[in-house]
Amino acid sequence: MSRSSVRPINILFRWLLEIVAIFFIIFFILGIGYFLFVKIYENKIYPGVYVGNINLGGKTAEEALYLLNRKIDNINQKGIKFVYKNEETIIYPVISSLEGDLAYPIINFDSSETVSRAFTYGRQGNVFTRISEQVKPLLGRVSVNMVFSVNSKEIKKILHNRFAGLEESAQNARLVFYQNQKQEIIFNIEKEKLGRAIDYDRAIKKLTFNLSFLDVQPIRLFAHTDYPKIYKKDCRKLDVIAKEIVNLAPITLVTPSRIHTSSTTQTKWTIDKETLASWLVLKLTNDDLGSMPYVGIDYQKVKEYLNEHIAPYINKLPTNAKFKIKDGKVVEFQTSRDGQKLNIDATLAKLEFELIQGRSKEIEIAISELKSSIQMQDINNLGIREIIGTGQSNFSGSPKNRRHNIQVGANKLNGVLIRPGEEFSLLAALGEINKEAGYLPELVIKNNRTVPEYGGGLCQIGTTIFRAALHSGLPITMRRNHSYRVSYYEPAGTDATIYDPWPDLRFINDTGHYILIQARIEGDDLYFDFWGTRDGRKVEISDPVIYNIVKPGPTKYIETLDLPPGEKKCTEHAHSGADAYFDYKVTYPDGTIKEKRFTSHYVPWREVCLIGVEKLSSEKENKSNSDDNATSTLKSAE
């Protein structure tokens, strides 16, 4: 090969070497840069990650949590405005009460989970997925949605109560009756009417969309024509059918023959013609042949009758065996007993079918048997030998009703057994929380009015049970702190709130033996002792760390017609906001370690006072004052 032909090959080879060298240099520089980038953001959220308009890029988890919580506090103070035509109302995420026990969220923000999602962005998946996500924010912001939940049912209820006077529901064609001079019942069919209804579902959808980005701009409500479902033209001869049914009266409702009742228990109920006529309504079939009107029974009216006149004679709740410790032994102080309950839904369906289709004059009501869940034969073989954990809280300064409710709640739980492997639900164990269960009411704030609700003081039960479960080393599966700090549950961060149907307090009995709950009240101290069998697990609970303390804003005044003019009644105490956490560590005998950090965020809450007036100021003026006060609160917090 000639020298002239070798020279171009050498040049080409040298050129390729230079390209490879440059490539490796660039790759090395990028690798070093990427390594430094990852190192710098090792404990920080990657740049360009936003929640709404809040830039969390470059922030630690703690810094991001602080920013989000301040924004949430602002929303809690100002609320969210809903507007329909020239009327408006403000819904606050927390329904509040004087003592704090009955305060519960209808919009629940989970800032910890939101920060967790922001922090894990760019840190999950394979290396190419991670790099792709890490580079994406450099080209434009990446949005992480706020994690939250809304109590749609409660929000709709509040909105409906506020705007009900501005809408008119459609009216179906309906049966009406009167008695003629011969005392005969005569039916007519009244013509249907169009209505105008506010679309609350649309408002809730807009609310959830906005809150995903922490957008709290006013939400405008829209109305639509509300069309009836039953028209008079489709109801020919139904008035005649209704008269035929009423002519069956009197009809009799009877208990099934298999149900054993005492001689003093009522077993038959007679329904006269007028009552039966008031039960009959026009309804629509729902089948493959389409919807056609027919004569049926008004489930709501009949349900009220069943609950008032029949259920009290039928319903007998099951009683679980309950136990107490005496002389170091488990003794039974309440035997188990099965129960029964009027099956309302089955009775309604049966009554409508047999009355309308079968034209029966005597109809059996439906009754369900209720089995007690704990029926013990040998009470000394439950594995209950010693106290495995105790929870304590102090309720000094509690008013009379609150003290009463604490005692009622403690009595409900005293002697309850938790089976091995069972997930204990505090709400389920307490059962119905109402007047009939022995509770007394306390006041909450709804639509700027104080209304009574039952259950004040039960968060003392929740907090104390939570602490007992912790000291017993049990896995906590559901727990939520109070919306704002309450003096009864200090130190902050160690409380647990409950409110039917949510939030609940739940934990699992993973000890392999039964756990017996024993309640005791000593002075102003409530205790729950968990009896069982120790398995050698060790529990470590750190002292709570309380930080980011924020003072509440100035007092908020609300006009009301419920008080005499000029009279003032403060309905909510002021509470400082704060964040808190404590660490929970359980070491099992086999060396397994389970750790969990319980975090709590408490909103700053200003004092709220009602002022009696003869006439309310305009909604616009009230809104302006509310916004001004909320702004003052935010500024003072900052």
C-alpha cells in the first residue's frame, strides 16, 4: 500500500479517536453534572415542581410542608365562596364548636401525602424514567395535585340550606285524596309542574377541580330546568286502582309466627283507610320495557311509621359478653344475648308487593336476627393475664354535658373484648351517638348559627384509646388529629378525633390473644387499661415535637337573629396553630422493627362571637367584613 493511501486512513482514524474522546468527555461532564445535581437535591424536591402556584422546587420536605400548611390555614380562615345570582355564602373547611370536640372537617387536606408525592417525583422507576422526570421540570413547571377529600353530602346540605329559597323543585303528577260527605275516600291526580333546581353536583365538581390546584376563587352556581318524571297524561285509571287498594283497609301488619315475644309485646298493628290512603303515591317502574307510572307506597312515610310504631317493640340489640377483672381473674359481668331488628327495607318491599299486587289484608313484617359476636363458654381461657398498655388523659375544666358524655362513652367501652386479629373500630364499638344512647348535646357552628349536636367529649375517649393502643404496641390503621389544638389533649400531636361516620380511630389486635378494655375515671383523669398477654414486644414513643406555632387572628363577629339585639355570645375560643410529630417504634420478639411517624397540623383559629341584631346586614357587607377579618388573621399569622 502506498504512503499516499495510508495517510487518509490515519487522518480518519485520528478523527474518529477525537470524536470518541469528545463524546467521553461530554458524557463524563454530564455524568459529573448529573451526580452533583442529584447530590444537591438529595434531600430536596426537584426544581420546577409546583402544587398550584406554590413552587416547592428546591425545598426540603419540612419547608414544603410549611408552605402548604400556611396556604391551607389561609383557606381555613377565609373559606370558599359560593355565588348564585346576587346571593352568596362562604363554606369553611372545618365545622367548628366551642369546646373543639365536635369540630370536624368537611374538606380535609392531606399536606403530608402531597409533599410526599412532590418529593418522590423523579425518584421512582428505572434510571431512564427518573432522568426523564428530572429533566422535564427544566423545560416547564410540573404540577402535583393537592391531595384532599371532601364531604360532598355535607357541603351539598349546607348549600341547599342557604339557597333553597331560590329554587323550586319540579313536582310529579301526584295522587291527592279527600273524604266526601259519605266519608268515602276519593282520589284525584294532580297535574305535574316544572321546576328550577341548582346544580349542586356541578358546584362540587368545580370545587374539587379548583382545590387540586389550591385555587379558591369563588364558585358560581348554576340552575337548570327541573323536569318532572311522572306526567298526568300517563296516569289514566291509577286513581281507580288507588281507591281499590284503600278499600282493603283496615289491613293488619303482624310479626312472623317464628318470632318469640313476651305476652306484653304487641304483635299486630292495624292500618285504617285514611292512613293507608296517605301512604299511596305514584311511582315509576324501572325495567326493560321502560318507565311506567304505578300506584305504590311512600317509602319515607311508611318508614317513619315503622320506626315510630313497630320498631320499638321489635328491636333488641345483641349483647356481647362483657368482662371485668376481679381478684386478678377475668369474670363475666354481662352475659351474651342475641338480638333482633325490624328489617325496614325488606318490610317496605314486602308491604308494597303484597298490598299493591296481591291485595293482601294481613302482611307479615320482616325481622332479622342479630347474633352477638362474643359468646364465651370458658372466660378464664382468653389469655387475659396482665395489663399490656394504658392510655391516660385529663379533662379538668370540662362543662357538665361533656363530663356526662365522657362517662357514657367510657361505660360503653368498659369490658369490651377485641378478638385476636380483629381491626378495632372505635365508632363501631361506641354504637349510636344520640339522645337515645344517653348522650347530651353540645353546640357547633353551621351557617353562622349555633346548632346542637351529640358526641361532645367523645374525642376524650378517642385520644385516650389511641394512647392505650400506642403503649400496647398495636398497629394503628386510622387516626386523625383535631383540626385545632384543644387543651384537654396536650401535649399536641398525641390526640385522636372521631366523628360519625368519619374520621374513625382503628387499630389491629396482633397480639395473638384477646384484649380486654377496662375503663376507669379517677378525678379528672380518664384511663383505659388494655388487658391481655405480653409477647415481649418493646414500645418506644418519642416526646412530641411542636413547631411552627402561629398565633390566631383577631376576633370575628357574626350577626345573628338568634340573640337579643346587642347581646354577644362567643361560640369559639381562640387557638394557636402549630405542627407536631412524634415517632413510634415497636420491636417484636423476633427482631422485626416497625416504625411510624405520626404528624399533626393544627390550624390557627380565631375567637368567633355572635352579635344579636334586629336585621341582618347585606350579604355583601358581611362578606366584606369576613374577608377583612380573614386578611387580618393571615397578616398577623405572617
